[in-house]
Amino acid sequence: MLVEHFWWGAAFLINVPIAVAALVLTLVYVPDHAGNKDKKWDFTGSVQIMIAMVTLIYAIKEFARRDGSPTFATIGAVIGVVALIIFIRRQLRSSNPLLDLSLFKISPFTTGFITALVGLFGQLGIQYIVTQRLQLVEGFGPLQAGLITLSIPVAALIAGPLVGKMLYRYDVIRIKSFSLLLAALGTMVYLFQFDSSIPGQILGLALLGAGLGAGMTAASHSIMSYAPPEKAGMTASIEEMAYELGGASGIAIIGSISGLVYTLAMKIPAGIQVPANVKDSLDEALLVAEGLPVQASEALKEAGRTAFDESFFAILVWVTVFFAVTSLVIGLVGARSKQRETRV
């Protein structure tokens, strides 16, 4: 609704009252705990991981750009990998690590981190391109598109508490595996319905949201419950890192791959002279089409929408497989964990 009547940045303002309310409630209800003065903040490690994440995401986006520089992308990738290796080596050797990597030896903790990372990666990435398609291809306004994609968080809101009641009755790793499998099913349903009826699209998005909501609940439980109590602050930071890294990389990677496939699939109709930027994105093509004669305009719009749908289809297939494979991996980790417990 904000985007419908104001500029796009107004959408972020809705978070301000929520953040203020959260801050006030935290100060009132959350107990105050004294910090450990003996532990020092690893500033060097923070800089290393920041450099690694920024340069790796830059490399991905630069590789995917139509006129991107392979040289700069390669340099960025090399710097990112080197910074990440240095960061990991530093954490393994440090007596007071920024991130205690030994926590990842705990199977429920590791699968929780993976579920949170993959879940947010898929959710924000899919929401990003679905919202684009609903507006640029289907012709819906921001409010209508928002109401359709609202099915994802609503389903997650319902599934989360329901799964919360199952966490102490069933194996938590299996719950995470099943949750991602449900997300894969939802993405697959949407894959076959995105060019069909709105109820079919909502069904697919709702199944996706239910799977991710269930997975996030189980992931949060695993991360916070299976780590030592004295490392609660660190584990909370790791959980938040999984969410932030997953969300940011999801938008960056899925958006970049979508743009790359669109560029490769976009065929400019014969006889139409247009700038090269129409192959960058569908919105660029639609803007250029507004200044063309009617017949040429409609031909360019159709070519752009066809290319967008090709990239959209490819992304949905890839994300579906990604969810399914991750679900399988988590299930195998859970099975091996059970075998080790049985031997002991």
C-alpha cells in the first residue's frame, strides 16, 4: 500500500514502529545479564569476514551482469575466498574466537544453520522475482502483488507454532528435512501454476511458506537448544548471520542469475532499433517500448516478457532442486547421527 501511493523507499518505514516497540519491550522485559569482561571482540576477524562476504557477492553480481568485467569478478572472487580462508584459520587458532566453529560438530546445530541459511535464501530470492513477475508480466499493481505474496508469511506464521508443538515429540532433524521438502513441493506447484490461475499460484506460495515457516522454527530451536548455555550469545549471532547471509545472498544470487538468463534469452524483434540496455532487464525493455510505435512497442514487450518467463522458469526449477537436495542432505546427516548414537 505504501509503494502504491508513495515512493518505493517508503516500504522500509513500516519497520520503524516495529523496531521501536521491540526496543521498548526488550528494555522492559528482557533480564539484564552482565557480559564477560574477559572476552574481547575480534575486530580483525569481523573485518575479514566482512571483506569475504562483500567481495564474493560482488563477484557473483559482476559475473552475471551483461557488460560485467570478468577480470574484476575474478579478482573479487579470489579476494573473497582468500579472506574467508584466513578468517576460518584465525577462528580455529583463536582462544576467544568470534565464531566457535567447533559448534558445527553438533549435528542438530549444523542442520539448523543450513536450514536457516537455505530457507531465507530461497524465500527472499523467490519473493523478489515473483513480485517482479506479478507487476511486470501480469500487470498487477504493488498492492495486488503484495497481497498475493502475503500467502508466504501467513502460511509460515501458521506452520511455525504448529511445528513448535512437535519439536519435543519427533526428531528435530527429520522435521527440518521434511520442512525443506515441503518448500520444494510448494515451489514445484508454483512452477506449474505461475502462468495459470491466481488460486493455483497462492497454493504454491502457501506450501512454500508453510515449509519455510516450519523449517525456521525447527532451525531456531536446534541452534539455540543444542549449544552450550555459556555460548548463547554467540549462537544467537550465528543464527542471525544465517538469516542475514541467506536473505542477502538469495536476492543477490537469484537476482543475478535471473538477469543473466533473461539477457541470454532476450531476442530483440527484427527491424526494431533499440538500445542494448533492453537486454539488461524487463523493466528497461518496457521503458524503451513506451517510446516506440504501437506495433514495435508490443513486439518488444512480448519479447521481454517471454525472456523473463524463461528466466523465471529456470530459477524456479533450480530453487526446487536446491530445496530438495538440501532436504536429502539434512536427512542423511540425521540418519548418520542416529547411527552414531546407537553405536555409543
